[in-house]
Amino acid sequence: MISIIIPSFNAESTIKKTILSITDQSVDKVQYEIIVIDGQSTDSTMDVLKAYKDEIDVLVSEPDAGIYDAMNKGIKVAKGEWIYFLGADDVLYNTSVLSEVSEKLNTTNADIIYGDVVKTPSQTVYDGKFNAYKMVFKNICHQAIFYHKSVFANHGTYIADYTINADWEFNFKTMLSGVRFQYIPLTVAYFNENGASGTRQDIAYEIRRKEFFGQLPLWAKFCFKFRKTFWMKWYSKNFLNFEYA
């Protein structure tokens, strides 16, 4: 079973589409559960969610410390073998996504499986296969990634006071530690690039970044230090087939 965790806050205009993109899936309901962790919305988000109470397995509305705190709460109550996070303003790509992903999850020996997303409104596909070098410069979109529950049991959860970088730091650390990642050429979701991750700064991360980077191998520190140089961007684009800002 896949536990689909949706952090929400004042998402009255979008969360219905998010829920319907899950309930319209071609798989049986027993193959997934929906967990909504709401940060005590002040608009009509809860009214929308209550209209789908029969489809939502866990619905919590209480104050939280931000999106990663909500995601951590979802992890704690998840019953599925696999965990997936979907934003309250994102939707699954089509009605067969969970069916196609489930086939991969049932046969893989990987701990983390990920595909691609389509960024909206730019309609940009993001972002292919990752390795540790690529993770220095960008992150796997969390709307594209499925974690086996053992990953969180063995490596902990997200740093709750980060605003946008906790999943990148978590993914990078787990990749470097030998957690098995597998890329599948499948578009998983439409991701709203104008949401929190695209528009906010992560002050807590900036304060603690030196501590994190102090734990990295020398090659990663070197790449990060010179990440904005022309020659490193040129190398990444021409030899590894990816670009970054």
C-alpha cells in the first residue's frame, strides 16, 4: 500500500483537484491511503476536505511548524509500505500513475523510486535520472519520489524548521549513505512551481548549512563551492546532460 501524505494550509481553491486526482486512479482503494495534515487552515479548506471524508483515511487539522513538520506527522501515522508526498496544489499526472508505479514497487529492490514531474505553468518536465553529483546542484522533486518506509525508520525524518530544503538535504544524505535509488521513466505529477518551494527562502537552512556541508565528502564540498562557475556548468551540460541555475 502507498501512503499518500498531503500537507495543506489555506488550500481551498486547489485541494479538491488534488484529492480527485487520487480518487480517480484506476487502482483499488486498498492499494493506497490518503493522509491530509492540515495546518489549521483559516479558509474553507476543511469544509472541502470534509466533503471527501469517506475517501480520506486520516485527516488532522492542528497548528504545525511548517510543511516538513506536517510531512513528519504524516510519516508517523502512515500504514503503507511506501510513502509519497503530494502538495495541496499539485495533482497526479493521469489516472494510471499509481497503477504503473505499483508495478515497479512490487518488483524493485530499491529503497527509493522516483520519476519525473511536469512543472506548471511552464510545462517543463523535471528532471530525469539523478546521481550524487547532480544532487549537489538540484533536488528530486518530492512529488516524483516514493520512499520505502524503512528509509525514514533508518535515517530519521525531515528537519521541521526548514522551509524548502529539508527534503533535498534528506535525499542527498541518504544517497551518499548508500540507500538504493531507482529512476523510472514515468511522469508522476503536475507540480506547481509557484508554490512555497519556488517562492520562499529557507533561513533556518542557511543558518545550519555549514553543519550539513561539514559532513560531506571533499568532492561534494568542492563541487558546491564552485557550482556557479562557467566551467562546472559547461561540464554538467555537455557531459552529464543537465543544466542548473
